[in-house]
Amino acid sequence: MQKNLTQKNVYKVNNNQIKNHKDQRGFTLIEIMVVIIIVGLLSALVAPKFFGKVDQAKIKTTKTQIELLGSALDSFRLDNGRYPTTEEGLNALRDNPGELKNWDGPYLPKPVPKDAWDNEFIYVSPGEHGQYDLLSYGADNAQGGEDKMTKDIVSWE
């Protein structure tokens, strides 16, 4: 037998639905704005320290690359009795620059790397500070510089 819904039963169902709907609250606009402000303040405090570490890592990476290129240049010199000329450049570590009988390269397993700022290394032979000068101009890619990011990174220090 089918029960007829009375007006009272329909009201109870609707009342329960309304009550359940009130229990499912969302966030207010003010609460969301407070969270966004807190996240913004935290990022403003943390970001400068993080970017300082990134800058230091780029400097260390470039110094390490200069040391590795120096080792490859020394191997070239041991085999050929001289360092590559300025004209031959660092590419002489990958490809025989001419008729060098004792060239036993490639002296680098991969193409000549760029510095951490994606700039070419500067190679001069004979150098002003030794048999060769190998350096990176740093973040500004210009000779000189006064702060740690724009200061030249050199092989002779």
C-alpha cells in the first residue's frame, strides 16, 4: 500500500535539506584575503634568501667549469707541447685545430660549455696572467663589475 505524503512530511524533508545545506559552509572573502596576504608576506621574506642561494650556485658552477676547462687545456698542452692559441680557442679541445700530430682529443666529453648565465667563456692565449687567461664576465656579461654577480670569474685567482 502506498503512503500519501502529507503536507507535514514534505515540510520535514525540506527542513532537513535546508539544515544540511547550512552545515556546508565555504570560506568568506575576508578569510581568503587573509590567507593570500599571509602567503604574500611569507614569500616576501623567503624569496630574497632563496635567490641569494641561486646566485651563489651560479658562481660556484662557473668556477667549477673553469677548473674543468683548465684541466682539459693542461691535457691538450701535455700532448701538443702548447696551449691552444686564442684563434683556435676552446673548440680545439673538441676538434683538432689543424695538423697537430699528437692531438689525442677530444679533451672534453661534450661540447664546450657556456657559463651559468649562458655566455661563452673568454679564452686568451698567451694571457696577461699566465700562459692563458680563461674567464667569465659574470651575470652582466661585461668586463669588470663590482658586486659578486657582475664581478668577473677568472682562472688565475
